[in-house]
Amino acid sequence: MDHDDRWDDQVRDAYRRPIAGEERAREQVIARLREEPAPRRSRWSGWWMDPDAIRMRPLLAVASLIMVLGIGAGAGAWWAASRGASIGSPRSTTVVARQTARGIGAFTGATAVTFVFRAPGASRVSLVGDFNGWNPEATPLRRATLGDTWIAEVPLERGLHAYAFVIDGSDWAPDPSAPLAAEASFGRRNSLVVVGEGGPL
Amino acid sequence: MTPRPMVDKPMTDAELVVRVVAGDAGAFADLVARYHAACLRYAAHVLGDRMEAEDVVQETLLRAYRSLGRYQERQQFRPWLFRILVNRCRTAATRMGAQRLRTADAMDPDTVTARDGTAVLELRSRLVRAIAGLDEPHREAFLLKLGEGLEYEEIARITGASVSALKMRVKRARDQVRERWKELDDDGSR
């Protein structure tokens, strides 16, 4: 190996030393990418339908969501009444999700949506979704008086939103009481909620 | 997400691109894992500012992701991605103008805390200072060839320059950087 080659190797070595913070920067890129719709062509579009989130005929998808959320509304109302819980923002008038083993679902109003999640043993819970850039720091849930139950009220635009909960900063979980997106985004399954204009769907 | 087949051989870039376009958005995370570090070190050395480099790389990968559905050169993902990166770096360099910082401290402040921090910082500092005197076309050619080890044909597709022009740029840049490197070495040994 001649002197020139050794110098080239030295320069390459200096150049290729890992940049500090590379892993954190990469995670930020991944988080930002989660907000993006998948890069494929689709003839379906509109506020009521995210063609990249679910693989169904759009009208069938909306009908299914309405049905699921409608069933949840009754169960959720029953649960809220039976526990005497005072949950929901002043603008949130309708309960649209049912209680399950872990999650209690999403209560949607015309603009304010109350997310309720049950996480026994958690020290903190946050909400991530397309509405907050999938940022685990952006929307922390507050612990309700019920102990294992965590709540956040979030104003949402009308349309279909994907979301998930983050437990103790690292464990991502979908809402077990809400419909799941048919496809995982970056390896994780997300939940879906539909917000309509003038009232919940 | 569609389950990926369990195979020993990692997927090629082209296979991952096909999966992303077919609806497996998570496959793009594999491409990010594959190329993020290379994009970041290139941008950091060209711009001399790590934070600016992080922004540029994020923008580059977002643009690549959004454009993937229209992207046809699936066998040539790396030069395609680097073409976007080089263009974003050029735009950022113009925007930064005289404010561009070309010191290792601004580029990589956390490195001093590494176990071999002194050596890392010293080497990188010398490189950053040695390439600081190069104009943009020469710095691009030098880093893509000597740093990234790309073929001239790839660099030509990335930068838009001809192979013969690139060979000339790399030679000139190499001579200049080497001279400066030696000066810095002499300064450091005094």
C-alpha cells in the first residue's frame, strides 16, 4: 500500500466516524414519516377517507366505522353512567366507544375528542396520531381519579384519524376499543377514529 | 403490514422500494436505516453544521418517500436518493451563506464525550478544516468519491457533471485537501 492509499484511508476513516446523535435524528425522521400517506397512487381521496390507512372499499369502510363506533357509543355511555365518571370536554357530547379489557375508547364530539385509555401500572401515557406528528411528547394523557384510566381531550379536524397510545414513553399500543387500520405503519398497528362535522359519526 | 419473508439474504433496495410502493410503508424504514447515516455524514461535512444537516436529511428522506410512487429507477436507489440530498444541500448552503460554520465543534459537539473523543474530534476537525477551502463542486466530488466511495458514473448521475469533469475535480480537490491536511498536521505536532 503506497502513501497515497494510506492517506485516502485516513481521510475515509475520519469521514466515516459516526455522527453523534445519528440514531436520534433517524428516529425523528421515522416519526415524521409516520405522518405521511403511503407513496402509492390511489383513485380514492377526500377528507373522509385515507386511502393509505385502510384497504377497503371506501363507502364500506365508512359504513363499518359508523357501525362499530355506534355500537361503542351505547356501551361507552352505559359504562360512563354506571361508573359515575365525569369525562369529556364541554363540547364533547357523545360517547362512541365501548369498554374493553384495556381501553375504553374515544368519545367524539363535533370538534373535541376525548381519548380514554386504561393502562394498569403505567406511570405515564401519551397519545400519538396524525394530528400531532406522532410525537410522544406532544399530547400526554392525565390520570383520572379511577386510577388506571388516562384521559386526554384533543380538538380534531373532521375526517379519519389514525392514532395510538404510548405507555411509559416506549410501549406503543392501539386502542383496543377502536377499529384498527388494516395496515401497519412502520411496523405498528394504529387505531382509527372518524370525526364528523356537527356531531360524531 | 404484510409479513416479510424470513430469508437470510437482506432485501435489495429495489425490493424494498417495490414493497413500499405496494403498500408496505414500513419497508421504507429499512431504507432509512440503510442510508440515514451516510446522508447525515455527507450533509454534515458539506454544510459543516450538524443541526442544519439533520434538517436537510429529514427533508431529503421525506421528499424521496413522497416521490417513490413516481420513481422508476428502482435498481438505482442510492444515486437517486443522493441526487435529492445533494440538491437539498446546495439549497441549504445558499441559504446559510456566510453563516456557514465549518468547525468540528459546530458539526459534532457531542463527540467529545465519546471514549475516544479526543482522537475522533481531532480527526474530524482536521478533515472539516481541510475541505473548508474547497468550492462546492469540488467538495461534492471529493466527499462522494473519497468519503462515500461511489463510482464516477454514480457521482455523475448525482451531480449532473460529466465523468471526465468529476475525475478532474477529485484530483484537484484531493491535492488541495492533502496539502491543507499536512499543514494542519504540522501545526498540531508543534
